[in-house]
Amino acid sequence: MTVHSASSPGGRATKILAAPRLAATRTRVAAVAAALAVTGAAAAVAVATSSPATAKPGDVVVSENFSSGSLPAGWNAVDGTWKVENGRLYGTSASASANNKITFGRHLNDFRFEATMRFESVQAATRWASLGIDVPADGATPWWIATMRSGSTASNGLEFAQRTTGNAWVVTNTASAPYAAGTGRDVRVAVEVHGNQARWIFDGREMMRTSSLQRSANGVQALFVNGGTVSYDDVVVTELPPNGFLRPEGSPLTVIAHRGASAAAPENTLVAQEIARKGGADWIENDVQPSKDGIPFVLHDGTVDRTTDGTGNIRDLTAAQIKALDAGSWFAPQYAGERVPTLAEQLADLRTRGGNLLLEIKGRHTKDEVAKIVQVIRDQQMTGRVFVQSFEVDALRYTYELAPELPLGLLRSSLDADPVAIARELHLTAYNPDGNALLAKPEIVAPLHAAGVAVMAWTMDSASLWQRLERIGVDGVITNRPSELVGWNSAFQQRPSAEPTVAITSPADEARLDRAQSPVVAVAATNAETVTVTVDGVKTEVGRALDLRTLAAGEHTIRAEVTGPEGTATATSTFTVTPSQAGLGYVILTSGAKQSALTAMTALLSQGQYAALATYATVQAGKQVPADVAGVIVADARALAQK
């Protein structure tokens, strides 16, 4: 994958990812990783929908640059003023209370929606424009939007929000942009959506995620403007593959809270889930096992001995007996009275308070027992927010037979000989190995990604391990310290790029030089360990003066390539050697010709007798004038004679 950077004054630059990192990321689908848990109280019920048969992953569903001069066919200006001028779409909202919109596109479950936005004028910096994620074609509520304010550096400069049927706002996530959109400035924005999950991208950089979209069965895309005039250009909607768990290049690791915030609260309890959610975990990882009377409970061990005040195998205890147990005192006195939650209770909490569940089916289960788990998930309307994993292959097979819509992950303590083959056999969305085993054999990540399978490592609790996992391309990390990983992710997003850069600073790009000049080859590079420079394909050294006496008149190309730990970058620039009287005089005086020839040639040059000079140099080539220099003198003299 080649990433083109903006052209610099010193030349045209290209950046290329390092080979090891490229191998791990080349085939990743540009899709959202698991989304951040919502800390508010908004409900978030995902509706599983299918994309139209006419669209498939990779299809560009909408591509509009407004070059026709009129509103595109199928675009519905619901309210406000919308017009096409100068190759852009302009939307105007007369007041801050007018959420004006234009709808288009089709219903998609997994897609990327991007556009160039520019605030032309605003009533205040709080006014905004949005990409409509899921909007009825007639513009009726409810709808979901990804919003950018003109004052985008405010704490709520970027938002995910819903307008409810009661015309109230539910803002689920906010973030600040790295710079202000302001007015008169083009900003490339995008949102990537996978079901109820989405990520907000500002000028190519992920700013936030959500997992609380409430998807409709037929909502389309839209553009919004509020309290000002906004222009849009290059609107593109692309359908994405359904696996939103693959981490796009540059995005942080997905944070999966192992048994909830198990380092801060009693594991597998609702309080541990709440702490993990408030700490920003993307997913809660918990275990499920049945009671004697077949009720799925959230518990890790086969017995209740370690994590409650009771004793006995969970499968030998009734639901009533388990609910009577204290599941908090063992951890700390302030958690006395915490109960072992049923799976239904846990899912209800996630549904109403926000969050997603990575659910491990613990130990051997019959097909009927798996069917009960699936039924609870469906009863709680959480099929769009539950990811099932297990060490037990049969449990995954049963889950796929009963609920093929649920994503599946295979837990492994040691790596399979062919992870891709077993991923295909079991219809896996993710392959979830022990993190240390994975670090010992990181080369398995790339082929899994090539097969469209995410990789989630367990259970890793230190920054040094997270860094190593991020570098090999892991998508998510199961950890006992989710809030610390969230903080590490924030630092990761703020870190300066470690990719190398290079620009050719001398000679300046497109410079016109004569032979009397001696420009020094100079480059500016960052994060580089090696620098290679060529002129017309011939290697030269940085800091060396170019000898223009030996170059043919016309255009020449300088190419610089640098390599560093994070990849390779290249830059090119051109300069032109132009024949001139001064330059030709310099060539003659430094040619090494005999004195009589110097006297004759300088006299002809000073008199402007270029044709005669060319004839003289031709005759004396290899005699009074060195042959190689004579060729340059002849060529330049003839060029000057033609002016």
C-alpha cells in the first residue's frame, strides 16, 4: 500500500509502509474496530439488516463531484436551501433551530461515507454540518448523524448524535478535532459504519468511536447543515465487508475488558462491567455457564468457591441458590452484596446503559445449552452487540448452526498449525490466541487478515506488550486493565508519526540553472536511517555539488529514498540545465583547453559568434580542447545560435 503525502516545496513525496508492518496490514479491510462503550443511559438496539443484492463489499454506491451543475438524480432536498454551483453542493440553514438536510443513497449495514466539507459562513462557531448515517429518505425522525462544528476544537467539536422521534437530542459521543474547521477551509471527513458501531474520521485520523447507533431497516445517507452555509464536494459512499473488527491502519487497539474491570472490581459482576464501561472499554469479556436448572449465569470457574461465599459446582446449584450468593466480599468489603448476574441481566444492562459483550461459552456445552444462550441473546435484542468465543470447537459449531448472524472467535492457548484453515472451517470472525504465543509467531497475523479474520490476543496487561501487539497488527487486546489500555490508546493516537519523510530542498523543484552554477544536493528527512540520492538514476551523495558542466542541456531528475523502522519514503524533483552565455563562458574557462584555444573561444563568445564557436570547438575536439568538454561547448553554442 502506498500512501501519497501532500507535495512539498522541495519535491513530490511518496511514503511507503515498512515491510513487516505492511505484511500485517496490507489486506486489512478498511473497517471499524469494535466501538467505545457508551457511558450515558441511552438505549442502543441494533437491527440486523442486509445490504441490497446489487451492492457488495468494495462497491462504490455513491460518487458525486457535482460537475453536472444541478442536484444529482435521486437526491432529495428535504428542507433548507440546496443548490449546485461551481462544482460544489451548497446547503443553507437560516437558523440554529433548522436542521436542514438532503437525503440520497441506499440502506447499507456496513459502509464508509466520506465528503469534503467547507463552512462558507456560520452564525456562530457552535453551528454545524453533518454526515447523515441512518436517515429516513423523507427526513423524518429518528435519525443518526456524525457532526462537525465550525469550532471543531471544542470538547464537542465532533459528535455522534441521534435526533429522536420526540425531537430531542441524544449525544452519545463527543471529541475535539486537532484544528478548527473554521470558515473557508476544506476538511475531508468520513464515518465508517458497521451495524451499531461507527468511527469518526477527521482528515484521515480516527477521532472517536461509538457502539450505540440504533439502526433502522431502510435509512439512507444524508448531508446536514445547521445555522449557516456549508459546501460539500467529492461525496463517496462505499460498501464495506461486514467484519468491523479488523483494525484499520492508524487506528488504536480495540479494548476488551477481561471479566469486566477485573483488576478494580469483582470479576464477572455488573459493577465490574460498569467500571469497565465508564473507563472506556470497547467490549466487556465475560464467561457464561448454566445453573442446574438451565439458566445461563456469568461465571468463570466451574465452581462458585473462589468468587462467592458459597461452595459447589455451578451446574449443581439452582438459579435461586446462585442468586443468594455474595459475589463481591471476596474482592473488597465495599463490594459486599454483589450478585452473580444471569446472562439476561448482563445483556439488559448493556442494552440500556451501553456496551458490547465478548461472551465466552465456558467449558463443554450441549447443543440445547448453547440454544438457551442464543435464545437469551435474542430475547434481549442483542444479536448485533454480542460476539461469541470459546475454546470449545463444538460450542462454536452449535452457535453457528443456531445463530449464523453471531460473530465467532476461537480461543487458543497455543497456535494452530494452520489458523486460516480452522478459521474457514469454523466460520470465524476472529482468531483469539494467547498473547505470548502470538508474539512468538507474529507472522500468522497477516494471512489471517488476508482471509478477513481479526486477531484478538489475551490476556495482556502491560504497555510494553500492548506496543508489541500493536506493531504486529493485532486488532484487539483482552486485558485486566482496560482503563490503562484506553489511556495508552489515547497516547498512541496523539503520538507523532514515526513513518519516514523526505523532501529535496536543493536544487529547488523545477529550477532553471546555467552551467556557471554549482547547486548542492540537499534533502530534509525525518525518522530515516538511510538516505539514497540519484541524479538521472546515477547515485550521488547528499551535500555534493552538482557539476553542471557535464550534464546535457534539458531536464534532469533527482530522486531521494529514505528508510526507517516504520517504512520507506521517496521524493523526486526536477531541474533544467539551460544554455547561457555566462554558463558557456564558465565551461570554456574551466575546460582545460590550451591557452590559444581559450583565447579564440572566449573571443568568439564575447562577440556572440555562437555558430563560429561551435565550428571551432568541433574542429579542435581532442586536439586543443578536451573531447568531452568540446561536445558540451558545441551543443550549447548551437543552442544559443538558434535563439
